[in-house]
Amino acid sequence: MDRSLGWQGSSVPEDRTEAGIKRFLEDTDDSELNKFVKDFPGNESCHQPEAKTRVSRPQVSEPRPQAPDLYDDDLEFRTPSWSQPSDSQQYCSASAPLSPSARPRSPWGKLDPYDSSEDDKEYVGFATLPNQVHRKSVKKGFDFTLMVAGESGLGKSTLVNSLFLTDLYRDRKLLSAEERIMQTVEITKHAVDIEEKGVRLRLTIVDTPGFGDAVNNTECWRPVAEYIDQQFEQYFRDESGLNRKNIQDNRVHCCLYFISPFGHGLRPLDVEFMKALHQRVNIVPILAKADTLTPLEVERKKRKIREEIELFGIKVYQFPDCDSDEDEDFKLQDQALKESIPFAVIGSNTVVEARGRRVRGRLYPWGIVEVENPGHCDFVKLRTMLVRTHMQDLKDVTRETHYENYRAQCIQSMTRLVVKERNRNRDRSRN
């Protein structure tokens, strides 16, 4: 073997040109070359060049030893990488490209699903579905139908105006005592379009003047129940018709039933009304005119009303349970709303000055009752439940429970009529 290349023991070739390296590989036998590869595996942090120099060598029968840079299916040896590569060979390692999952994202990425780079292979696009539903719903608008029931003088109209900051009863005619005694139960509707931050709401208030004002109030709840059934029937006809695109939903989603603060709990009329309607509509009991009671009397009357509601089997609106992923503040708020039933409320459309600030409330010789003060009444809790947190749930329960019950009864009645008519025709054909 030519020792002019300078490979002695574990030394490297002195002639590091391409011709010298080829001559070194051709003149060195396999055992010595394998020992050289073991002693000089090359720099681990560097990558091999793309263009590999291969030298044709005759196959040998002896088994090849395994080395770090050798492969079983490769009969050629790779050119060893030296500590000082030439300019024509690039051995420096480059950082591998980041995967889409490891690529840094902007903070908007979680909130705006439209913010996605085109080369993101993991992004499909169905994350934009909530945004599509939101845009379509806002464009279409929302509707909500609220019924208020109770005897006259309990502040129903004032409370509705206070809840939605509007005047729905500007054209109302006040009746005298004689006219109220002779008046029968009527159903009146007041519709108003409200817009807040670009969201449109068509609010329909269904009032029941004359309820509980007569001397004989037997079955005075029947016109109210018939009105609710009529709205279900109209929606069922529209839903079963040919043109189902623009169906107007006039179904009653919630009924605020006002309970008089005078007395020792529920009156027979209250029990009869709620038992007749609790299968048709979501009933939310309201303890009216809470400013006529002391805080101790309010708590005592609330407890009494809850006990009688359970005693008579009345099913008022049940708040849905919170999801496990809800935060603690929302869970505490939901628990506070559940414990506040019946809501003790005070209504006022008058702005008064209290402690240097203007608030809505009532002025008395002994002080001011603030409508939006949680320490004075449950008005804020009622508004939070009715508008901010549970309005959609009220509509869902109306659609999925009350309307479905009515629809099932209608289909059952229609099926019975069809079966009866079929049996009658069969009997005629036999005779």
C-alpha cells in the first residue's frame, strides 16, 4: 500500500484533494478502510451533501461491519465528512422547516378563525361556522314574545317599560272602577322593534287586561290558555304548509305572572291560573310591589310561595344546569338567580336624584327606593335572567317542550280521525 497519503494508524490523508481522496479509497483494502470509518465517523451535527461521490468497487464475500454512516442496502461507502470541508462541498447543517403545528401563531388566531395562512395544511375551515351563523342571525334579527298576567294595579306595564327602556303603553286608556268590574279578560298585543349594538329584536308584549278584576273570576284563565293554543295552532299550520320560508313566530316564550304582595301566599286564582298554563308556557312568578314589604317580609313571603308551588305541583320555569366548563362567577350568578324565585321587583319610569347621582326609583318621605339596586329588589336579577342569560333558553324550551307537546297531540288527533274514517269505510265495503 502506498503510504504517501499519510494514513498512519489513526491519521487522516494529507492530500485532501478530490484526486487524492479517490486514490486513497482505491488503494486501501476493506479492513483498513472500515477501521478508518470507525475512527472518523464525521461531525454528527452536519448533514451529508446532496451530491454523493461514489466509487465502483468489487464486491467482497466477507461480512461488512456496521458503522454509523453505513446502510444495509448501500454497497458503496459514503465519502467521509472532514472537519474542514472545501468550498465546493457544503456540509453545514440548516434548521429543518417548522411544521404547521409548531409554527408560531398570532394572538388573533384563536379568536378569528379567518386568520389562517394558506400553507397551513391542518386548517380546513369549518371553524368559521359559528361566525357564519352569527352573521346570518344578526342579519335576520331576533324575536321574543313576553306575556304579563296578573290583576290590575300590580305594576305590570311599569315593569315592562323599565325592563326594555321603552314606552309600550303611551296610548293606554285607564278604566274607572265600575268599568273594571264589568270588564272581561282581553288579550292585547304591543310590538316594538329594539336595536342594540347592531342587533335587532322584535319584542311583542301580550297583556291580559281584566284578569282577576271581576267579582266572579271562575275560569278567567281560559282566554289566556286559548290565546296560547291559537299561536301554537297557527305556527303548526304554517309549518305544515307549502311556504315555510318566512314563518312568523308568535308563540309565547315566557309568562311573567304577578303575585299580589298582600296576603299570606298564593290565592286560589293564582294556583288555578298557573296549573292551567304550566304545560303551555314558561311561567316566571313575580312578587309585585316589593317596596310595600320589609326585607324580612319579602324573604318570608318568598319562602311561603315556593312551598305552595311545590305543594300544588306547579311547574314553573326551571333554570338549566350550568356546564362543567363554565367559570365560577357564572355558576354563582346562576345559583343566585335560582334562589331568587319568585323575583321581588319594583318598577319605575321616574328618574330621581340619590346621593348626587340620577337613578330610576321611587321617592318616599322616608327615602328613595332604587329600581336597579340589588339591595332593594330583584329587578336586576330578573332583567339578567330574562334578557342577558336565559332568553334563548326560554325560546328553546318553548320550541322543544311546549310546542312539541301540542304538535304531538295534534298529530295524534289527526291519526285517530284517519283511522276512524278508514275503519268506517271498511265496514261500509263489507256491508
